[in-house]
Amino acid sequence: MTLVLLVLQGFATSALIAGAATVLALALGIAWGASAALLPSRAETALMRTVEVLAAAPYTLFMITFVVLARSARPAIAEPFGSLVDNRLILVVTIAAIEWLALARVVNSYAAMLRDRGFVQVARMLGTSRLRVFARHVVPHAAGPLIAWAVLALPSALATESFLSFLGFGVEAPAVSLGTLIASGFRAMSVAPLTFLAPAGALVVATVALHVAGAWLRDTLRPDGARPV
């Protein structure tokens, strides 16, 4: 029973961090991808090329470096903000800094596709501003696919949090997450294999279920004529 409660507590912590990181990444991705779609073609190309360059960077090294630097800088942050900058917030920002890149490409792809639709062109011919066209016409049509892609980003964020915690760069004691439970269970696997198999199994089941759900939503909510990115 104690192991079950620990796994549930660890899953709750991991899910909270992954969910918050995905929401932050979605906000960043929408802001960047939509801004690129509203700008002239040269500016859009420059913004999206920046995303591609950042996506090609060694993100594992970046995440570990960022976590270490953020932890070392945490004591220097003046109160009352110092108590808010704990390791979980650092993880949320770190994961979002990686996840938003893929979401920015998705947002830009759907925005560019909808930008060429007839109803958008008519609105532009009537003198409607680019920002108003995007808010009133593009966003409602792209909301479904964005929700689906956000769900698809959740298993990646969950796995990333567990990976960082497994290496010792994530959740710190006394808090537990799936990653810390997997790490402690791995060290005791020879005498108590369930301490490793239970959290590892929970992580696998959660990521597979979220991926399947996200893929189904993506195919179901995809606008007519849209292609997956």
C-alpha cells in the first residue's frame, strides 16, 4: 500500500510539472508561431528559421545546464520571490523552453494554412486588420488541433521530467516524482524489484495512453485539408 501511495504521489508531482510546462510551452508556441504568420514573408522565414536552429541544439545538455545554473542562482533571488523559485518551477520553465519549439511550428503551419482560406481573404479585402482576422477567424479554426498537439506534448514533458529527476537534476527531496522513484527503485532493484517496476510501469502506461489520446484527437480535430506537422 505504501508503494502504491508513493507512486500516486510521484505521478501527481510529475503530471503537475508536465501539465504546467505544456501550458507554458503552448502559450509561447502560439505567441511565436502566430506572430510569424502575421508578419511579412521574410520576417516569418527568419522567425521560423530561428525555431529550427534552436530545435537542432543539444537539448539534454541545455536542460541540465539550465537547471544547475538556476539552482545556483536561487539563493541570490530576493524575498519574497526566492520561496517561489523552487526546483519544480525550474523544471517547468526548463521543459517549456524545449517543448515550445515544436508547438510553434504546429501553430505556424495551421495559421499559414488558414491564412490562405477564402473567408480569411474576404475579411482582409474588407479592411479587417491582420490581428483581428487572426483572433476572430484563425484561432477558432485552429483551437481543436492545438488542443490535440498539446495533449501530444504531455507525454514528452512527462518523460523529460522523469529523465531529469532520474539523473538527480529534477525534483528534490522530500518531494517525490516518478523519476526519483525510478532512480531509488533502480538502486534497490536486486532486493525489491517492485520499487522500480511500479513507477516505471506507471510512466510507460501514462505516456502511451497520452500519446494514443493525442494522436486520436489530432486526427479527429484536424481541419479539412490540414496535414500533420
